[in-house]
Amino acid sequence: MARVRDGGWSWWEVQRAVAVVGNFRCRSDGEGGQFLSGMKLDVTLSLSLSQPRTAHDALKPQERSVKLIQLLLNCARHASSGNLQHADDCLLQISQLASITGDSMQRLAARFASALAVRLVKRWPGLYKALNSSATISCNLDHARSIFVRKFPCLKFAYAVISRTLIQAMSGEHAIHIIDFGSGDPNLWVPFIKGLGDRKPEPPHLTITCVGRSNQEISRAKLAKEAETLNIPFQFKCVNVSLQELSLDMLEVQEGEAVALTSILSLHALLADENCIDAQFAVSQHDGKVKECREMNRFLNMVKSMKPKAMLLVEQEANHNSRRLLDRVVEGLHYYSAIFDFIDTACGGFLCSDRTALEGMFGKEIENVVAGEERHERHGQWGIRLARAGLRPIRLWYQTMEEARRVVEGYRPAGFKVVGDEKGSLMICWRDRPIYAVSAWGCFQPLRNAADV
């Protein structure tokens, strides 16, 4: 087993460098190139694109990291403004400095460079499709997700909170309908079914509907077996459509059913911009604000019409929904540097199949943010969207904040922690950087005003 090369930056140093380089941008040309290239730190940041390639060999690890960050941001600016020659020049230089077997900054840069290259190639749809028609899948996503659940405490913690919150919310109900958007994981629903089995004098009738395109037969069999063991009347339904295609009649909600919904890392699929990405390169009047989204509004109106007792939401705590590519890359470097730092820590600095699979999965996510239509928003932005739709925050189930902290902070390696707010939502953090948010929502009570949320 090979050890990852030492000498790279720590996570907080990468965060600081991205902030420094990313913030030293100024409003300049009409192409939207908000970038200041005359800045200097301990190393020169205004490195010329025509600099001799042999000079890269003399860079120290810290200088190399700053150089990679600047090249990535320059490449993003050139890619969004259509300057393909300069973008290609940046990618060539990045390829000489980055490596998927290097330190965490080199590996992160390699993933972002690959994503930017895909974005450039997509300008020629025929070429892009031809290159991808015979491409091999670099990692098995299902296998990578199982590693993610095992090594990251995030989903295990979210599952426990969701299960207990739903059991509390459904207390006293005789017919329960759970609608699961995109998960279908038996690890989420088996504990919930066991919790319902303890109900006296008799358990309720339970329906679980899973929405998504994945095969749910394994989940169906496991959940049906668990329900039969506990004598719970149970029905499992699959709706094999995307959230964009979903309509209320497909869910077959019956009169008298108490409805609850869960969305685990799925709802952001509706944030994809209907308009051309980077249609304008100047600063958008919507940047930094919550943009209107037709598909999301339609979906949330459908949710409200079902009058759910609870909607449980787990999402990435990052803002990758700016119209400007450069802003998404800056935010992405902040967010995914924390992810890659944890992977490094969890794998002990060694190259291993688990690390390769995890970084392949997150590399695909980076590609979708940079070159595709994947968009994430922070918890505060979600709160505004949901309040506009007539939903209010409800408190997640946990006895004390100390209990919530123990669940996550008991993981090894150390570095995870939980932060809560006054309305009951939770942030799962790695080294003080929030990475996932868990929250619960319900319909406004009569006479409640959105300003009270």
C-alpha cells in the first residue's frame, strides 16, 4: 500500500488560500472577469500563462497549491467567457502540477481540472457524446456510497434523527404513508418499522412509496420481511420517475392517511436552471439571493397540497447555485477541500481502494456542479424557499444537544461535530466547516404568518 506524498497543505490552509485568491477579484471587463492578477503573498500569484514549464519543478508545496488555485480560477473565468485557448493553456499547466495520487490539494485540483475539461468539450455535443460512448465507469457508485455510509457518520446520523422524528410525528396515527424521494435505503426504514412495531395496542397500516429510477426490489423484500415479523400491515410502492416528472396522482395518497416525506441529498435536483448556464457573465442581480425556480415551486406546491405532518430534508451545506461558473468553482473548492481532507484523514494518508472510490464519487459530483446542472444551496436559502411555499420548520427529534453531538463526535477519526440552531435543524461539520444540513418542515398552522418563521 502506497503512502500519499507528504508536503501538501492542511485543510484550513487550503480554505484560507481559496478565500484569499478568490476574494481578490475586482469588477473589470464586460466578460465578467472579476479577477485581480497583480496580488502578491509570500509567493507570486500573478504568474504568466506563458511561464516556462520547467519552472513548475522548482515550486515548493505551498507555492504549488497557490498556483493550482489560481490556475483553476483563471481556467473557470476563461471557460465561461469562451476563451478556449487560454482555458486549454491553464489545463495544460494544471496537469503538470496536479495528480490523483498526490497530496489532497493536488488530487482536488485534478478533479476540478477534469470537470472544467468536460465543460469545455460539451461545447461540441458530438465530440462529447463520442468520447463518452465508450468511456468506462471509473468507480462503482453504489459501492462508493456504501463506503460513504461506513466512513462518514453523516447519513447514519441523519437516518437515526429522521426515524425518531417520524415516529414522534406519527404518534397515534392508524394509517401512515411515507414518501421517500430518492433513498429507498433499508438502513433508514428498518429502524422506523421496528419503532412502529412497539405501538400499542396495535401497529398502524404502513405504506412506503419510493420515488426514483433505481431498482428497489431489494428494499421491498427486506422491508416486507421486517413488517411481517412485527405483524405490521405493509405496502411498498415504487414510482420510477424523476422528481421533475413526478405528479401527485402517481403517489396514490389515500383519504385518511397521515403523510410524511423524506428527501436525502435529492431535492437539489430541482434547482437546475431552466436557462442557459452562464447566459450572462456580469454579476447577476440574483447572485447571493434565492432565485425563482419553476420546477421547485411546482414541486413544493404539490408537497403542500398533501398537508404532510413532516418533511425531512438532508442537503449539502454549500451554495453551488450561482449563475457564474467562477463563483461555483470558488465555493466548490471551499466545500470539497473539507471533504477531501476527511477522506485523507479517514484513510490514514494511504492510497487505498476506499479512497479511490470515494474520490471518484465526489469527483463526479464536482463534474456535475462545474459542467452539468447539479446545484446545491445552503440551509438558509432552503428555509426561504420552503417558507415561501407555506412550510415552517419543526423541531427534529433529539433528547439533548449533547446526545446529538455524541453520535457524530464518537466517530473516528475525530473531527466531526454537530451544530444546532434555535429552530431545531442540525449542521454536521468537519473541522468547523458545515458539510450537511438536516432539517424538518411542516405546513403552517392556521393564522400563522410567514414572518413568524
